[in-house]
Amino acid sequence: MGPDSAPRMSAAAAKPRVLLVKLKHIGDALLLTPTIAAIRESYPDSEITVVVRRGTQGILAGCRGIDHLLTVAPVDSRDRSLRDVWADIRTLFWIRGHGFDYAFELTDGDRGRLLTGMSRARQRCANISVYPLSRWWGRWFNGKSESAWRNLHRVEKDHLAVSDFLPLSGGIPSLQFERSAAKVPEFIRGLGDYAVIHPGTRWPRKQWPVEHWIKVGNELLNRVSKLVISSGPDLEERELAGELVAALGKDRVISTDGQCDWSGLAGTLYGARLFVGVDTAAMHLAAACQCPIVAIFGDSVVSQWSPWKAPCALVHPREFMSEEEARSIPSREIIKRITPDMVVSRLDELLRKDPAVDAG
């Protein structure tokens, strides 16, 4: 069953004021950008406001379709202060007074529901097929869709949540990080033929053994001239990147050492021959930059989180492991069943598609 209660806007309506609320992680924010682009394409004169968790907004720097980008502090932040509380209250009052035509709850959580429900938007919409609204929350929403998204990509989920109420023309666009918003770091200038490895992640179930990364790095150096080890600012990620540089050789390998913001990493990816990494926001940014991707998946649902509309080769345990076997293994151990040879095989497949790269 599709959406109920809220009337659908006709495609001829020209200037909807649209609020999109998605208070999730960095990668989730980037996965919203195709829907933003679709709204902008369908309604060029629309006014689009996006609300995300503070700390995730940087990855939206390359999405030109956003008119207003607002942030709220994470509920679980250890650094949350009284100033953050007042800032969030001011944001809520700004939203309530802005006169939105549509507000879409894309967080699937109470905080997103609160912001959307209190927005005073003419139509307050949510998809309830997987995360139903309680009777309390149900009174706050006049647009409820039961369109199934569980087997869809998360990009498709967001697009469906909007298009059920606000008709969108054409197909779903690619992820958005415009080249004009990317900044090429100084250490990349003149680097020539290089690949990017992004090994770090804060999720234990996505961590691949360092010795595997070293083997893949050595193989890559037989195929490209230089390697860039991408690292976030977290100390553990920086230390891992430094360990790989030391093992692979400082003469041909450099680390970003957590110094690149998302615009800088985008500038690096736009010039790279290949990206190799686990399922992280950096992987999705590579997709936005159309950098060929070898993505290593562990205990993640590949169909929901794979690189969206980008050249890619995936490595995941479900290729050689039954569901029963996967359920018998701790989630953080599943990714360790992937061998370096599996990854090298995929990167060779991808490199062979690019005649400019010597596949060794």
C-alpha cells in the first residue's frame, strides 16, 4: 500500500519548500544527495533545507542543490553542552517558522520525528513500512507511506520516501560531490598515476587485518606508480595509515594523516585510478567522484550499502559463505574470511577495464 492522508503535489507545482531530516552518520548524509538532486531537477525553483547531525555536514559541501544546511548535535555526544542545546532549540524555531510545504523524516528515529513533526509543514511525511509510528507519533504525521524498501539500496529508500508524496521525474541520479567543490591537496599535485587505499573504520565488524592491507598495497604498487593511504582524524586510523606507509615504503606511499577534509579527499579521488576500501563514507565519496572502487564488505547488507552508480567490484563473504555459516560466526570475524588474493583479483578486473592503466 502506498502513501495515505497527504495529498500528492502535482508535477506542475513549481516552488515547494522542502525539508529533509536525516540525523544519521556521514555516509548516510551523502546517500541523501541523489534525492536532493532529483528534487532540484524536478522543481528547479524549489527551496531545499537539509538537517543532519553535526559533524556530518562537511560531506555535503559538493551538493549544490541545498539552499539551507542545518545541523543538530548528536544525542550521544560526550561534548554536548548547554550551548548545543540552545543551538538546537534555535534551529527548531527556525524550522517551525519557515513555512515548509513538505517535511520528510528520513532518520527512522524519535529525534528526526520530533523535528519533522514540529515543523508545521503542510505535509509531514514518513515511510512506516519497516519502522512503524506509534500512536503518539502517528498524530504528528499526515503523510504515511507503506511502500516497501527493505530490499532496496538506501539511496532508493530516501528517494522513495520523497517521491511517494512529491513526484520526481526521471531516474535516480548518482551521488553528488561536484568537482568544482573538490580541492586538490598539495601533496597530490604532480603525483601522477596513483591509487587510494582507505583502510580505517571505527566499526569493528568492518576492520580488515593490517597484514591483508599490506599484501594488497604491495600488489597495487606493481600496477600503479604511487599509493595514497587515506585516513580520518581519529588517532587509531592515523596510526594504521602510518603503519602501512612504513611497511610499503615512504618513497612511493604517502598518508593523508587525517589532514584532508571531505573536499580534499574528493580532490584526491577525482585524480585517482582506483579506490580500495571497506564500506565507509570514503567509499561512498569515491562513488560520488566516479573513482573506480574495489569495496570490501563484511557483515553488511551489500544490496543496501554498495557503491551507488559508480564503476566498482565488490568482495563480500556471501559469495563463498552460506547464511547459516555466517550466522555462526561473530560479526567482526566475517570480514576476516576475505583474503588478499580475492581483493587483488577484483582490482585486476577493474584495472583491465581502463586501458590507461598497466595491469601488470
